[in-house]
Amino acid sequence: MRTQLYVRLVGLTAAAAGLVGAVGCDSTTAGTKADSKTPVKLVRVMIQDGASASAARKFAIDLLESVPQVACDKDVNLCVPPYAIQGTYPGLECLATGFCKDPLLVPETGVPLEPAPTLVAIRVVFSKLLADETVLDGDMFKTGVAELIGPDGLEVATTKSWDHSGSPDFTSDVIKSPFGPALLLKTTDALHANSDYIIRVHPTNLRDRQGNPPADANGVPLADPTDFTFHTENGLPARAGTSYPKPLSSADPMKLAKISPTDVVHVDLWNRVPLNKNGDPGAVKLTVLDAPVGLLPDNFLVYGATKKDTTNNCLAGAASGTSFNIFPVTIGVWPAGHYKMTVEYADIGGTSPAITTALEFNVVATKTIGGPFDLSKFPAPTCAAP
């Protein structure tokens, strides 16, 4: 909903000025807006980027937003976004339907995926503050107040807090200054692709500061439980901005990315995929279309995020993750030449179709070691068998 505000400045009359001077400075409530006496309402159920970050998708969705809110035309009533999302101003387009594009509507493709470190935040927004004692248990909100249910019917791990701040109606930036007050659930891992989730709220013991139980936007008391369902998008090709070298395809090898023999090929994903701990490329299907003479798919290892194995002081790949690295068998050394390969992978828990990302690059023996990735963050699995 867009609201236009008009401010008119007028001169103070002597009487008005006198009234201003008569106001004392010892009032702790002067200028503070009192709680509305109307029952608290649940007004938004937001799914959005979990933090302000340059790598974030810049999305915010309200499951209660069902139709575009602002009428427009291309000549006079232009679309003026009422807020930003991660510093960008969406909703500039006037659609053929005669309404501005509404960025809070759920996309036809489903709720976007967002991997670490940003992940996804869920905000159950109320029209005014709830009484703390009905919500909080220490710093977190009470067990059973709200949860995220995954496609397996089990609760998804989240961190939970009660955010007192924000306005339910107005914001300058949906991510940097989100709608509130809100029950906040932040996921601790990436959501599955092409999967159904439920945001479940238990309002039985919730009360506003006047003792009213929460109601929906029409004033009807919320049932217990109150569920809100959403479906995630299919898995996406690798993230070009954080993969190295960038996924691409070119007919001219001279324009391809150039890496050094000791660089790490890193593929960063939007969703979680299964990866074999022993570096077996079977979990991620690797097809080598072109490589220096003698190199075959069996000559490469595909590893997830590596970690220290304290039992034998070597490195082991993660069983699942949102990224993987590709190494030649001669660990850490890519023979100079032209490489063209595809990697195919599927979501570890969803039903998304298999995804294929193409990689093509040249290894140059004289190239200075470096690039956007710190090699210490992507160490070679030095003790794993091919």
C-alpha cells in the first residue's frame, strides 16, 4: 500500500506559541505515541534476505500481499516506489494491468533461495507491540510461539527473537529498516529448492499490552495454529558473482578466464547439494568436454567445503553444502591448456530438476598466482584418495 504524505508549514500564533512554552520538560511520555486501543493484528508475513550484504538477492516477499496495490499509467500516474530493497528501488514498472509492479508479491517462480552467509529471515509482523511477558523467554521468544516447518514435516533450525522495532506500514528500506514489530526467525542453513514450507504461529498465549489476543487483518481472532505456506523456486545455475572462474561459454578461447596452475576452481550455488566426503565426482556429475591430452573425468575430484579432520590431521569434504571445488588428481596443479566442462547437480532435499553449469577457462603457466579467492579458504584435500 502506498501512502502520500503532505506537510504544510504554518506560522505560530502568539497563543499557540504560549501553549508551546507552557509544556513542561519533566514528562517522560510527551511526544510518545500511545498504543492503539484496538486489538493487535497480524499484518505481514515477510520472507526476505537475512542480512544486508552485497551478495544478497535483494528480495522481500509478503505472503499476505495478494494483489498489486497501486494503480498507474505511463503518462501521468507514474510508479514511485515507497521504499528500497537493499538500496535498490523496485516497482518502477507500470504493468499492462494498470498497476505498478509489486515487489512484495510472491514470484511465479516461487520464493527465492538465499545461501550462507545471508540466508533467509522470516518476519511475522504485528500492528503494534505484544506484551513482552507473553512472547519472551530470556532473549529469545518462547518455545511454541512460532516455527518454520520443512518439507519433511519437521521443524527447521532457526534462531528466534522478538524485534520491537519498525513500523508495520512504512519503511525506507525493507531489509535495512524492516517492517515491525515482528517475531523474527532466521534460518541457519539454505532452504531446499522446489519444496513446500510452513510458517506456523501459535497465538493462544499472545497478548498485546492491553491484554487483547492477536487477530487477522479483518479483526477475526487467529486460530491456533495459524499456518502460512510457501513454495521455493527450482535450483538455479551457479552464482556467477562468487564462483571462480565465472561460469560462461564462449566460442573464442582467447576471451576466456585465465587461471594459474595452482588456482582453485570454485562453484558457488544457491541451494544445497549432496557431496561425497571422499571427493568422488559421482555426487556431482562432471563431464569433461575438453582438457589437455590425457586428462579424463576420473582425473578430477569434486569436494564440498573442506574442514580439518583432527583424527588424522587431513582434510575431508562436507557431506552437503552450497558450494564445491574441483581439483585435478595432481592436487593443486592444473596442467596448462584449455578446459571445458559441465557440472550437473541436484538439490539434496527438494525435488528440483537437475541443474547444469558450464565452465570454460584457460590455465596459463605464467599467470601470477592470485585472483578473487584466498587459497587458504579452499585448501586441497591433501590426504583423500581419488
